[in-house]
Amino acid sequence: MSQISPSPPAVSQPDEMNVVQKYAPWLYSFWKFTRPHTIIGTSLSAIGLFAIAWAFSGDSLTWKALLPLFGTWFTCLCGNVYIVGLNQLFDIEIDQINKPELPVASGEFTRKQGQIIVAITGILALALAALQGPWLLATVLISLGLGTAYSLPPIRLKRFPFWASFCIFTVRGIIVNLGLFLHYQWVMQGEGALMIPPSVWALTLFVLGFTFAIAIFKDIPDMEGDRLYQISTLTLRLGARTVFDLARWVIVFCYIATSVAAFLWLPQVNPFVLAIAHTVALVGLGWRSREVDLEDKVAIAACYQFIWKLFFLEYIMFPVACLLA
């Protein structure tokens, strides 16, 4: 789930409107309100962890076996929209500077409309999770709790670099991976079979590090609004170049460490699949991040969006490596 996921900065839009934007403007605004990159991340994590749990269960894959996936996926999407929507409701003035295309900041949605969407999706997430099992309910409760603390005054943890990053990588890195895997395992095999294998711990650590890199990278293009509204970030403290390089090296370490671990300590993962995939990803990262102009918001946005694509890709590569072990 995510939850407390950082948002890619705005990029220029084409002059012509797409079909949904033209004929269903409310739906198009709602899609922007959900922060599509988080929807993709949530969907891939739900599907990827299901694939890993299924690979370990040894069960045959039937339509009936897929029902827990559909229910979990929709529940996580509701929680996702609650968290990112709540953040927009309390960041309107900041978003008008940093992300003016967002629907509440731009006036496409009123604050009241945003509040209704957030309330409905939050209630749905909790109700659906309660119906599906204790592990999913715990995952949703913790995620929504941290997401609320991240955005809602007077706590508003996003004001502090450490706690902002802590919320983001705790939910995306730890809660989602361990919670969803235990939920799927509980559904497939029952309470007595609950055990987190080394490969899931490895994926969790990888995502934990990668999400930290995303969490610090996302503030680079938002310096103007963050400085104006006194949102303390590592970028404001250390400078854009330092944070940019730190984020890249953290990602490099995640790829190399996970590939080495696959050969030495993860018998349930095909190490060659993971090593080859990670090498290709590293080459892509080096190519895409070279000579990025940190004064150019569009260039930073393009690089940042590419990093999110690498994050999405891990939830495809890692389950495939488990299935081919």
C-alpha cells in the first residue's frame, strides 16, 4: 500500500487534452488526485507479493485462489487514495507552488470534495481489511495511522526530514511487504504456516533502502515551496547535488547488495535472473541520471520518474526470480 509515497514533480503537459480529460473531466481529476505513480506502486506490490506467497505455497493457481488478491488489491488502493488525498488537503498552499497541477491546488476539486473522497476511501479500506483477515487489517491500520501522522496537524511529521522519511520507508518498505506477505500466507495456508522466508526479508530490505532514496530525492524540485512554508528537508540542509548523489548511491548499493545476497544466502531466488536484471537497471540508472541539470525542474522530474519506474520493476523482477528458483 502506499501510501505515504512522495510525488513526482510536475512536467509539462501536451496542448491537446486526452479523451478522458475532454469527456470525463471529473474522472480525470480524480485520477490525478489518486497520484497515479502510487497507484501503480501499490498495485505491483500487491501482485508481486501474492506471486511470491503463491510460489512458496505450492498450490495450483485457480480463479478461486486469485480472489484474495483482488480483495487485497482494492483494499490497498482505497488506503492509498486516503493517504495521498489527506496529504493534498493539508498541502494546498504548498502544492500551488510545487505541484499546481494537482486537482485541489488547481481548484478542479474543492476542499469539501477532497474531504469526501478521503473519508470514503479511508472507511472502505478499514472495513474491507477487517473482513479479510487480521494481517491485512493490521497492515492497513498501521499504514493509515502513519499516513495520517505524516500530513495531519498538529503532528504533521512531514515537517521533519527524519520523521518524514521514516513514515515513507516504514510503510512502503516494511509494513506493506511483511504485512501483505503474511496476509497472503495466512489466507493460503492458515495461521500455523506463518513464516517470513529470507527472500521476503531481502525484498523488504531492498525496498526499504530504495524508498529512502526516493524519499530524499523527491524534495529536490520542491525547494521553493518547502522553504517558503518552513518544511525542513535534507535538500534545504545539504544542497540539491549532495542529496541527488546520495540517493543514487543508495540505489546502487541496494541493487548490488541484493544481487550478492541472492547468490550467497537466498536459495529460494534464482540469482542469475536477479543479477542480470539488476545490472540492466543499474546501467539504465547511470544513463538516465548522467548530466541532469539540477536547476531544471523538468529534467529532475524526468529522472525522478525513471527512478520510480525502476522501483516498479523490482516488484516484477523479484517475484519472477522466486518463481524461477
